[in-house]
Amino acid sequence: MNTQEQTVSVETMRKSDAWTIEHLVPSRELMRRAGTAIFEAGKWKAPIAVVCGKGNNAGDGYVAADLMHAAGIDCEIILLSDRFSEDGRYYYDLCEKHGVKISVYDSTTDFTRFGSVLDCLLGTGFQGEVTGTMKEVIEKINASGAYVVSADINSGLNGDTGLGSVYVISDLTVSIGTFKHGHFKGYADRAMKERINCDIGIRIIS
């Protein structure tokens, strides 16, 4: 579904997330809900690469990978960083405990061997230019021929403007909480073939 519903700024989403965590839902539970929503939304073709950066966006990917593994779906986490958010580390450790395949990206990593790629590299708060290894990975994902799902927003796009120099082109983008302005502005239409929003219980605070 590409119909525009309510959209908010990245800052409003950040404040709403923080308020919800303080008053309603623990952050770890919100991450579990987000990862579950992403897992349930995708029309996955195995094997699946879950490509993760270092923030909470990566944490959503760890939750999804754990669910894929539990469902008997061939998946592999590919790490670009050895840094984790606190909640992301919790779900990464669960993946390790449960035996999910994990590898570290290098220049020989081949995304064409995967049927699907889950993009959990950069979140809605990303600003600036994509360079270096991140740029290389995004270009490889786009050239892979795989079915691509982006978690929350396509990595490389600015969550407010929808602009970016290099960005993931997805078959499906799964917005979390509420659509951000960048889901419908800038390069959003060329980056996202389909986009849906999943309400995970975040109270929007204006």
C-alpha cells in the first residue's frame, strides 16, 4: 500500500518513542514488536541476508532474523559494525544463542546468492552522505537481484526530506510506528516499490 497516511518528522518520532518507552512500553518490547512486524510483512525468498548496521534499526533486524531461524527459514546476519545499541545487543545475543548464522561483511561478500535482503543498515535519523563501505554495500544490495525489504526507511534516505546520494531500492519498506515525511518526499517514490506502516504502540506526541 502506497497511500499516504499521517506523517511526522523524525524529531516528533524520536520524542514519541522516548515518551512511550518512559510511560507505556519498555524499549526492548518495542524492538521486539518492530522486528516481528517486519518479519510478518515480508514475502521472503530464502536464503535471506539480514544486513545490519549499529543502531536500533539493526536491532529490529536481529529480532526478524531470530524469528526467521525459528521458522526454519535459511537466513544469515551480515554485520557492518561491532557496535550495538543496548537493546540490539540483547537480541543479537539471542541470535547467537539460537544458532543463527552470522558473518562480518567484507569486500568479497556476495549478495547475489540470496533470494531476499533485509536492509537494517541506517535508520530514519540518518543525515549526510553515504560513503565508504556503507556506499559499497548499498550498491551491492541494489545490484543483487534479490527481493529487498527495508526496515523503517530505505538506508541512505533522510527521514524528513526523502533525499540521499545513495540509497537502498526496496520492493517493500516497512515503516515503524508512523510514516515519516521522508516516506513520501524527495526520492521516496523511486526508492520504494511498496510501503506499509506498522503500528507497534508508539504514542505520537506533538
